[in-house]
Amino acid sequence: MSSTLITNIGQLVTNDPEFGIKSGAALVYTDGKISWIGDKSKAPAADERIDADGGSVIPGFVDSHTHSIFAGDRLNDFLARMAGTKYASGGINQTVSATRAASDELLRKHLGNIITEFTDHGITTFEIKSGYGLDIETEARLLKIAQEFTDETTFLGAHVVPNEYSENRSAYIDLVKGPMLDAAAPFAKWIDVFCDTGAFTPDEAREILLAGKEKGLRGRLHGNQLGDTGGIELAVDLSLASVDHCTYATDSQLETLAHSSVVATLLPGAEFSTRSSYPDARRYFDRGVNVAIATDCNPGSAYISSMPFVIAIAVRDMFFTPEQALVASTLGGAQALQRSDVGHLGIGARADIVLLNAPSFEYLAYRPGSQLIKQVLVANP
């Protein structure tokens, strides 16, 4: 057994009801799990020692929504939106073309670069969706490569209808539910559908999600990004893990979410990068909705790999408190992935730990764009 003591912690954020936020703290992790928390003056001996130098220590960020395996970029889309063009989902097919043509080596290298960025920004657990293949071979190929980097892989064959099926939508849905799902399922834990304007209807999404469930995949959903399009009701009806974006939500829909186990994953980077209206998170919290935030890292509508930047947007533009944003990016993300071992630093949790060059976690919102990540510790799986 090998143990490490982190001492001289100015502020320890545990997201654990037993310990809460502690000052003048220390913690010990043993063989990759938190084994002791307390005052630094009472810290036990350990094999190794890390000095936090009075800084804040927080759980590693849990990014529950990314589209981080793809080829090419969509800079042209971004520039068009900054010039006033309204966001629509049609640009996805541009990335599909580049991704289908890319070699495994190129995809693996590009994904590895993004994951290095994730880690540098304190993300220690992340989900990766497919969805830029939209054919049997490429969807399976994307998930197989993604599985080399994370267990949290999501089949998103129902991202949009690809160009070659534009005149035969029902045939594409049958392909997704049948041969494509069969090829993707061995490499996926989750199934997702983009249920929104320009993508798939709630009825179509239901068919696809239920087909995935029959193959043993757990369900999540893109919903209500571009309008009140029925995704929230579907997510609750099917008891999905999360409904993501959730930008448009009525009071009654929020009440429904609050009385369910479905996590509402808000994606501040998408509104930022598409110059769209931000949802007011106070409405979600006031009704008791379980909220996560994630990067939504993707080439078209949120080419962002920094959770601290997402936190800053959430606080400034969506009216999160700094503490709500931190919890949403750690414990909330873990709940959206139905994980109890990450997102907090309670006894027995994975020792996924971020040390900050700041005395308090509030500095993540106070100093956007600054490099406040001093050290990132990732437990061996």
C-alpha cells in the first residue's frame, strides 16, 4: 500500500456532507482512494507528502458531455455566428465528412491532444460521444478509439440525419436502431439522441433510446437547446441519466425535472460560442433541479476544453453562485454519469484531486482565463 499526504491546505472543498469545506486541512489518499481527512495538525504519517502551500484543493472536474473525437474544425461556422448568423445544426455534416476521411492514427492523436488539455484544466473524468461518423463503420471506429481513453463512451449515431439520407429519413433511423447500434454497442456505455430542431423528434428519439436500452446501453439526451422541443418530458418519462443543454425550460418542466432523477446538464460554452441567450440557472436551483455543467467540447458550437472557463461563464452570465458552479462541474457531472466514486473527496472516493494556485475556489470565476491549476492528481483506474 502506498499513501500520500496533502497538507497545508488553505481551503479543502470535499462536496461531502460529513466534511463540507474545511480550512487548515489535510487529506491522505492510499492506493488511489481518499483514506483520511482532518486538520493539518493531526495529519498521520504517509509515504509521500505534497504541500498545498495554503491553496485551495478541490475534486477533479467531471465533464459529462463532450464530442471530443472528430477531425477538422469549423472555424468558418464560428466566424459566421460572430458576424450575426444564427446557430443551426446543419454544420455537423461538415465535420462528418472530415471525420469519415480521417485515419485512426489522426483521430487518436487529435483526441489525445484534447484530453491533455482537459487534464491541464483539471478535468479528471470525461465522457466522449461519437456522432461524427453517422455510418456503421465510422461510428464503431470512433467509439473503439474513445474507449482507449475513457469508460464513459456514448453512441450518438442519432446526431443528425447525414446528407446521403436526407431524402430517406426513416431508413436512417432504422440503420441507427439496427446495424449501426449492433456495431457500436460493444464499445459504448451510453446512448444519446439529439432531440431538437433540425435533428430528431421526441418520437424518433424514444424509438432509438429504447433500442439502445435493449442492447444494455444507458440513456441520456440532448434536449431543448434550440427551443421547447419535448426533450425534457422524454428524458423524465424514460428516466434517463440526464437531459443536456436544457436551455429552454418552462416552470412546469423544471418542476417535473425536480421531482425526477434526471440531471439537467447546462452547457454554458454552447451559448457563449453561438452567441445565444443564456438560461437563468436561478430558476433551476430555486425549484430544486439537480444541475450539472460540462464543456460540450465540440468543433462546431463549443470548441472549449477548459472547465474553469465554463465555470466563469456560468457565474457571470447564468447567475450560478461560485459554489453552485463548482458543485455542478464536479458532483453534478458525476451524478449525470451515475458515478458515486468521483466528483467529491469523501472517504473512499477516487483520489482525483486539483490543487489551485489560489486561496479559494471562488477565484476560478474571479480570474477567468488565468492559469490557477497548480497540480492535477488522477488516481489509477
